[in-house]
Amino acid sequence: MKILIAPDKFKGSLSAMEVCNAVESGIKKFDSAIETIKHPLADGGEGTLDILQNYFKLNIVSVVVKDPLFRDITATYRISTDTAYIEMANASGLQLLDEKERNCSETTSFGTGQLIFDALKKGYTNIVLFIGGSATNDAGIGMAAALGYTFYNTKNEEIYPIGKELLSIEKIDSQNLAFDLNSLNVTVVCDVKNPLFGPNGAAYVYGPQKGGSPAEVKNLDLGLQNFSVKVSKYLNKDVATIPGAGAAGGLGAGAVAFLNAKMQSGIDFVMEQTGFDTLLQSNIDLIITGEGSVDKQTVEGKVIKGISERANQFNIPFSIIAGVIKDKELIVENLNPKSLHSIMELGVTVEDAIQNASSHIQKIATKLLSDSYK
């Protein structure tokens, strides 16, 4: 028997590789003769570069950039021979701010633009931009400002590239660009399909998580609408309805508008880069996947959704191990796993589930196999 172990991380508890190791231990406890293949995955959000590092060598580049509140920090990106891989969370991520500092009306993606600028300065024209985990709702105007775009209000005054100023944009000027951005090959990797604005857009869905009050969220949404109108007018691009335009506070739309970027699903990108489909053709009998929280977002483009699609395509059964399951019926109906298990179903506390996740996952993996393959 051959089992492919392909989970995402359990956020705040275990990395994807640590989850792989725990599942493998549980499998071997059931039957040490079972062949296991560990293939950690990510969905294009935070930590995706660490996953890719497991599969091919990337060199790290360090740069001093501005954080979401314009303070100097050292951020990193990674390079191969011909491509720069940039994770916006490293420069503009929510994790860079204390709880009390989080307010997406005041934050900027300028530091992400500085990372891109550094890569361009070094001669990289192939750029992969991972846009999960942002602290921002500026539609990428901060990123664009770092590359030479200028934004003006109705008084022809240059505006500060932060979220609340989106509503003030009257004119977009691209005369002072440091590089020919039309010559770039930019791929934006994200794990959501939200439009730029509206009830399912960047501000209303993610703004409250980034410190936005109801009034601020309303103004941010209006700002994103204004941004869309001005991008259409000055850059001749329609970013309003692009799936994923609302990712990372609208940076998805900004990357398309300012960098001519292509959008790609995070899990599809990671699977493609790591040869996942080829692996599925090697007589796999079962896939075990999982992530910390399984909920309605799981069916919209996370790792487990990608596993489900390919498992059905290759006619391979798959099982899910999660920290907690919030929408079990929805998951079963939409993804059709062979079995579905969670640590919280063991009757443990949340603290215990997080601190002892590895041992709990081992137990679940052993039970999963003993229930199915007695």
C-alpha cells in the first residue's frame, strides 16, 4: 500500500512538514510496511516560499524596506536563476503589526513595491508575487508608488499611498516609472477569488480582520470603487470583476493594473511547481491531507480543495485530518472525502489541541487506517 501525505500547515501549531511527519508516524504505527510519500503543500499565502524551498533551492535576498506603517524593517525575497519569488507578507503583512497598530485605512503596500524594485534592479523580469496575509487595503497603490507611479487628488496634490486615500484619487500618473513594467512577466499567486469591492470584496470581507471599523470599511469599499474607475480611465484596464482582485486588500487588482500581472490559484501553482500531478500517477492508494481549520473557505481554493479536485480526477480516495471542522456537511457535500477527522473531536481543549497537535494527529492517522483497512 502507498499513501501520499499532502497537508497544509496547521496555523499557529505545526508546519506542513511537521504535519507530514506526524501523519507518517501514525501510519507506521498501524503498519510499518506501508510506503509513505511526504509532500507538504501551501495555498499561496504566508509560508508558501518555505514550502517551495523543500523542493528546489532558492537563494535569499535581504532588503531594508518600509513596513505597513512606513517604518524601516529588513524583509526578504527569494531568487532562482531567472525568477524572483516575493511574499508580500514579508514586507506588508499583518503579522508585522501589533494588535493595536492594525488599521487598514492607514497601512501601505509600499514595502512590497520596494522588494519588487530591488528584484528589477537586479535584472529579474520574471516575478512570482504571493499575496496572502496582508495588513493592507490600499489596492496596491503603495506598491505602485514604490515603482514610480504617482497619485493625485482633485486639488492636484500628491496623495499618501494608504487605504483611506483611495477615495481621494483623481489622477494616476505613470510618467516617472523607474522600469519598463510592460516588459515584466508577473504571476500573482493567491488563495481567494474575491472581487475588488462590494459585499464579497476586499474591504467588507477582510477589512474588519485588519482593524477596520464599520465606518472605515464602508469608506474603504467606496475607495476601491473609485480606484477601479480611475484605473479604467488612466490605465485602460478593467479590474473590478477579476476573480481574486480583492485578494490582499485589493493588491490582486493593483498587480494586474500596474504590473500587467496574471492571476493564478495558489494551490494550483504550488502543485504545478512541485510535480504533484506526476506523483499521482505512481500508484497512490490513498491521500491524507489536512489543515488547521476546515470551514467554508476550504471549498473555495485552499489546499484541501486542490486535493479533492485531483483525487477525483485520478480516482484516488482521500481523507482529511483537521484541527477543527466548522462546516462538516458542506465539506462532505462539496469535496466528498473518504473520511473526515478533527483533533477537537477527541474531546481536548483548544490549548491542548494546539500544543499537542503532533501526537493527536498521530493517533488520528492510526485510527483512520485501522477503521478503513482492518
